[in-house]
Amino acid sequence: MFKNYLSKVTQWILLRIKHIPNKDTKNTKWFILAFLISSMLVSIVFTIGNPTGVGFFSHFTNIGKVLVINGVLIVMWTFLMSAILSFLYIPLPRILLASLSYTIFASIFVLIYEDSGILFSIIIGISYSLLSFLITLFLIVLFNQKKHRIIKLAVMTAITIASFLVYEYVVKDKYYIDVPAVAEIDSEGPTLENPSQIGEYSYQFLSYGSGNDKYREEFGELVGIKTPTVDASHFITRWSDKRESFWGFDQSQLPVNGRLWLPEGDGPFPVILMVHGNHTMEDFSTSGYDYLGELLASRGFIAASVDEDFINYSNTSGIPNNNYELRAWMLLKHLVQLDELNQTPGNELYQKLDMKNVGLVGHSRGGQAVSMVGDYKRFFDDNHLLNDLENINVKGIVAIAPTDKRLDGNRPVLENTPYLIIQGAQDADINNFRGDHQFYRSTFDEDSDSFKASVYIAGANHGQFNTEWGNMDVSLPKGLFLNQGQIMDPEDQRQIAKVYISAFFERTIHENQAYEKLFRNHQYGKNWLPESLLVTKYQNPSYLSLLDFKRNRPNPATGVIISSEGFTVSDVIKPKDRRNNNRPEDAIQLEWENEAKYTINLSNVNKKVINNQEHVVFTMANNNENGSIPEIEIQLETTDGVSVQLPLNSFMAFPPVISSEFTPFGLFDDIFRDGKYENSWEPVFQTFEIPFQRFESENPEFNKNNVNSITLLFHTQQGNILIESVGLSQ
């Protein structure tokens, strides 16, 4: 009886399988072909974004493997799903639906695997598959009609032109942002040379490294100077077999590789080390800062781009443990190695390097690494290493879009070390201004010659600071869904980096004091910089705080009294960044609907405090999401009743809120990558330095030594700003 039952079931299954194509038409084959091509495209894009090797052959082989796997899977999936539909007596084209469901599943699976967000992946996977269906249906209808060939050709031409126009003027909308007018600035003093111009030094390129690199000849057979490897096995315990197989070494034999530009001349020359951050390991990053190396060398610096590609993430081998510490440790080893070469006769670097004048530039995780090097005793206790570093002096640190991860409860604190941070508003990797925390953890003694500054760039992304990383801040396929319309031209982005980084080291190492003007007021660089919206902060050791905000309340200096009038909201808050993390400093939020004023009264302040100061300094941010810019006047009044009012925008325009759409038109910002881009903006603070001299010029009776009050007068009908601090500086 069981055999008879089994026989009937088998016959029924075979019959249902035979009836699978009953509801499909002759056009089903075109849909299957379309879904095959669509799923192949998904597979190819995924493979390109997840390399397992280097070079064309490796990529070609990987794509071939994935296409074969995809072909097998679509056949199996289509058969099984169409069989299930037949078993359920679903009266629909089963093969068509089964092949469509495979494309949907494959698209969703790849996007979820890439951490694109579940809801986003479902929406995009279904939409992409349905688009393939509709395009195929349209082509079938178009070419099945017995229309004249000219009509068909005209329709296809019109579609092609329309698609191009939509892509060029909508999807690929050119970067544009309304830049506030430049205020009139003091032009007294020496004329500054554009710091991004090639300097007077000729230079040569050379490399140093192990000489055993399998992929890059400058660190392999063509290496200029051979250097010994270093052993990090005492704190790096996770180094997979696949990583060792790829590179040919493990954590006990890490190479000290660098691309170096050496100015011609006797020297010694100051040394600038540049280091990349985390990126796909197989897509090498070290040569991405050649544009900076060449510029700095031409201006009398020895510049070296440090190789840390072997630390980076790989889809096949993951990432080593303690990789943040390892990046900083390798930088320290480079400094020690270069110091040894400087003292060793018989190599091109002998007595060429001034290790008392060292600068560091780091990008992304490299941006955190350079700050850790500036505070290395907090993170490393190797006495031998610490002794080797005693004669090396870091004179300036630049962090480009840095991370700021707490490591064993610690973050770097910089003391008396000039610090510059550069951050892009369109950064889809480090999309919140985390590196700004390091700005506030940088301190100075009163007699220090240091300063700290930040530059926030509308339209700048993460990757374009490195020429190898491209304009997608996340790997394929996620990168396809990033908004390219708000990203600035890559050459413009790198021009800003060149101007600020070169000027920074001209000031901090070559001690050309005049370049500090650029950091105090970015408008001094108007002839060097592309048209762009910048928001900048600056502080030097002379800064004297009159008012800041702590623990949700005002924190005025001794004798300072504050008062306000006309505000609908006047609350001390903890501003949030784009990820809803607290910013490092509290601020007062001021909202008004008619005219209002905010006064800092100094009548009880010792006037000797003011005598040596030259500027009133405000640190403020626009908090008005609608894009409006407040109209503000600065009023200074003296003890003898002299009052002078000057508009803030006569010194510097108040910047608007910089809002970024990370996906096209911002359609998926709330759900892409699980809401990472949900908040399109964060308050970014601008330093306004208001020179007393301008008030004295306006009214000769004004004497800054007698200033009794500082008042902000708000004239626009409505507004919303944040004030972080008010102070004085030289």
C-alpha cells in the first residue's frame, strides 16, 4: 500500500513539474534573460566591491567564479520556485515569477550582506527587479509591434537622450553651494605667497622598505633603501592565514615601507609623515597622497607617505586586532627608522632629516593615529621605544576626517602641539564631526607658540583627499546609492587640503608667522581657495574666556555678568552631532522672533585683563534649519559712555547650516545603512575674531581698555543660533 501511495505521489510530482511552463508564454525566455543579466550585474558589482586579490587577472577570475555561481543558482532557484508554484496550482507564469523572485532575493541579499539596512535593501531589491521587468516588457511591446523601423529607432533614441539628460542634470547634478560674500579684511603686512604653489626646491622621489613586497615594486625589487622589519606580535594576536598568504608575512615581520620625496640640497630638512586610514586592503592607499608629498618637498620638507595597507580591512581576512594602536605604533617605528637612517652613513638620507622638526598628517583612522603619536606615552610603555623617541620632536599635527575611538578608556590629549583638523560635510564614512573632540582636547601653556584650528568644508567627502580612494566613501554596491550631486570637484577638494596643510607647516615648522592669518580668518585665502563654503575655528594660547557653558548652565569668568532680552528660547544645551552624540562643549541656544540682544557686562572685570588683548572672540553656530542667516551687530560700549556698533558680516559672514543629502534627493537618508544619514546636518561652530582696532577706527574716542560691555544685537525677524563661548585674544 505504501509503495502504491509513493508511486502516486511521484506521478503527481512529475506531472506538476511537467505542467510548470503551462502558464508561461514565448516571451518568458526574454524575461529570464533579462533577470539573468540583472542578477549578473548585481554579482559583478558585488565582486568589484569585495576584491580578494590584486590586479586584472584576480578581478577577472573572481568575476568569472561569481558569474558561474550566479548562473547555477538562478537555474536551481527558478526550477525549485516554479515547481513550488506548480505544486500549489498557482495559475500564473511560474518560470517568469520564479526567475523574478531570484533577482529580488539576490539583490536584497547582497545589500543586506553589505549592511545597507534591511528596509532599504528590500525596497531597492524589489524596485531594481521590477525595473528590469518593466524595461523588458517595454522592449517586447516595442519590437513586437509591426511598426516602421524608423519609428522604433526614434523611440529608442529619444529614450537614450532623455536618460542622459536625467543623469547629467538631475542624478549627476553639479556641485553648487551659495557662498556668502567675503568681508573686507585687513591687508596690512607682508604679501603672502600661495602655499599651494610649487616651491623653489627640486626634489627626488625614493622609497624605503623591506624589498620583499609582492605587489608594489617601490617596496620590492626597486626599493631605494632597505629597512628591517618590526615585530608587533606582543600585542597583535589576530593575523589570519589568508592575510599572511596575501602579504607573505605575519605580525612578527611587519615592513617599514614609505614613499619619500627628498628636496635637493644639503639639509637637514624638516620631516612630514603622511598616513592613510582604513580602506580595502587589496586597493592600495599609500600613493594617494603623492600630490601632498610633491608639494611639501618643493617647499623644503622631506615628505613621506607611510605604508599601512597591510593593516587594513580585507573581505577575506578581516582586520588585525588592536589595529588602531598598530597604526600609531607603526608611525612611531617609522620615526625611529628614519632617525637611524639620518645617523647612518652610506644612504641617501644621511644627515638630511631634521628630526627636531617633524610634522604628521593622518587621514581617517590615520588621523587618529597621528594624534596618538602626539601623545604616545599615554598608549605605549615600551621603554626601548620611548628611549628611541626622545630626540624626535613633533611640531604639528594635521588630521583629515579622523576617527576618535576610545582605546582602553583613553583618547589622545595634545599639549602645546599645533593641531589642524579638516572635515568634509559630505563625508559618508566619518559623517559626523568626531574629530572636533580632539580640537577641544588640545591645550596650551600661556607661553606656547602653538595654535589649533579646524576647517569644515561643504561638499567635501571622505575619499577624495586620497587620489586612490575615489568619490565613493563606501564600497560597492552601497557606493552606487550615494549622492554624487553635492560632492565638490576632487581637484578643488585637494586644493583646499594643499592650501591648509602647506600653510600649517609653513607656520608651525618654517615659522612663517604670517600664515597664521589664514587660520584666524579663512577669507585671507580667497585667492588660493576654490569657491567653497568653509566654517572654521581657531584658538591660540592668548585666548581668555569671558563666557562659556558647563553642566547646562553659563560659566562666566570672574566679574562677568550676562543679560538677555527679547528671546523666546534661551537655554543652555548639549548640542548633538549627526549621530545624536553629545558635542564636547555645551552652548546656549538663542531663538527670537523679533529683535533681541545678548549682553556680556564687564563692569566688574579687572580692566588690566583687557589691556593686552586685541580681539573680541565669539564661537557661534547657525541652528536655523531653514537656511536663513541672522543679521547681527556687535556693540562695544566703554565706561565713559562711548558706544560703537558694527555689523558682524563686515568681519565675516555668518555661515548657514550646511545640510547634506547622502542619497540622491535625500530619499533614503532615513533608512540607508540603518539610518546613519538620518540627520542631514549638525551645528558647526565658527570663530569670529573681531579686532578692537576696527572700533577705534570707527570712532576715535573709543578706547578698548575701557570696554564695559559687549552686546550682540539681533535684527532679523526670527533666528536660531548657538553660542559656545565669548572671549578675548591677542
